[in-house]
Amino acid sequence: MLSIDLRGKRALVAGIADDGGYGWAIAKALAEAGATVCAGTWPPALNILKTMLERGKLDASRRLQDGSLFSFERIYPLDAAYDTLADAPEEVRTSRRYSGIGDFSIAGLAERLVQDFGDRPLDIFVHAIANGPEVRKPLLETSRQGYLTAVGVSAYSFVSMLQKLGPLMRPKGAALSLSYLASERVCPGYGGGMSSAKAALESDTRTLAFEAGRKWGMRVNAISAGPWASRAATAIGIIEETIRYTTVNAPLPETLTADEVANTAAFLLSPLASGITGTVVWVDKGFHTMGKAIEERYSAP
């Protein structure tokens, strides 16, 4: 039987704050395949996530097919807006939500991984980070700061993290980011520069695949995932409408599940995908192929 085997591999999934997003689903799929998984979590969500895990609130979501519960090997504080701790303003470093957690920058994360696991601690890196503070604003109403924040956190952080984590990857390492259809199609309601950020992320995926492939032998890919009602996506305000529209008009008129995205990620990050790099893989029930909406009467039963 051909199966995904990640035993002996260590993964870092950056962007996990709860059990409701693609990051969590990917972490679980990697654990199901045998990998050990570390998480990078936005500092304001760090204690909440740890408390929920400690109190068993997420046990149902942690359950693997064999009945066991997967655990994160480490959970690190990570604010991907900052390459180094010195880049963070003093009011951030000294705020109640950040105080006492140590170096939460990208460089700080890399240093902690080396301290905990040695010089070459990683095989897999997943970037599941996105933030657009003005995502509800049309692009024409987006401020320069809002636009740059969206691109910086949602796209450049992938570049920065590969800069820091690439030297820590073992041979045949693999990295993956998460994109969305707005990178190349107009998606009203997905504003604030986030469409530009996803376009940059996909372009960077191709360039990074070349550069990281030649420098470290790494593979770099992205998944363009269909809409999913994560807590973060719900904050945009149009997610339920987007899911309904996508489901009605996709070639497979079914609601996309997080597991379908996660299983694709596990494949792309495994040796089974050793010939795939610099690619954006669509996981959206085929919605991206459509050039015309269809009538509601064709919706799924």
C-alpha cells in the first residue's frame, strides 16, 4: 500500500491559534502521518491555546485515527510582523499580551528551535499566517499602512521565515504556504491589500523554490485553498456567503473540508511529492476552473 510516511520528521506549523483553521488541520494530518509537530502562535493567543489544550477543551480535535491524541512538541510565541525583537516597538514588547514570553520574533523562533533540538532541527515548514487589518475595506479605500501590513505579514513573512529556517532544514526539506483565489481573480469583500499579498505570496513561491532549492535542496509549494469558516475568516464578514457561492458553482458542488486541504498539504510535504516544487496546487472542488456562474437550481442536494 502506498502511504504518506513522515515518521522521524519534525514539522513547524506557523499560524496556529486554535483548532478551527487550516493550520491546525495540517498539523493534525502531519501527526497522523507520523511527524512530530511544533506550533508558532501569535502571542496574544498563546496562553489561550495552551490553556485550552491543558484543560482538554481541544481533545476531540486532537484525536487521531488510532484513538490517540496528538500533542505539539513545542508551542512557540511568534509574531511574524517582526524579523527580530529589535524591530518590535517598545509598546509592543512591554504590553501585557507580549510581556514575559521572550523573543517572539522570527529570528527568536529560529534560535529557540536550535536551542531545543540542535543545529538542523526541521524537515517541514508550513506558513499559515495572514493578517490584513483593513481587509473589509475596498482596495481604493485602503491606507498605505494597511496595505503594507497585509503584504508584510501575509507574504513577506514567508520570505523572512525561509531566510531564518532554511539553514535549519535537514536534507530534502519542504515548505508550504496557503494562498487564495483572490491572488488572481477579483473577490469583492477580500480587501485591504490581501489580494495583493496572496499574489505576492504565489510569485514568491516560484522564486523561493528556485533559490531555496539551489541553496538548501528544499522544495517550496503553495496551496490555494477554497473558503473555510475558520475564526479568522469569519472576521472578514463574508465567509458564509463565499462558501455558499463557491459550493453552488464548483464542478464538485460540495462544501470543502479542512481535512481535504490538510491531506493535500501532507502529500506535498512528503517524499511522495519529491518532484514537485514552485507550484500552487488548487484545493477548492475545482471552483477556480469556472468562467461563468451557474443557476441556483444546480446547487448540491
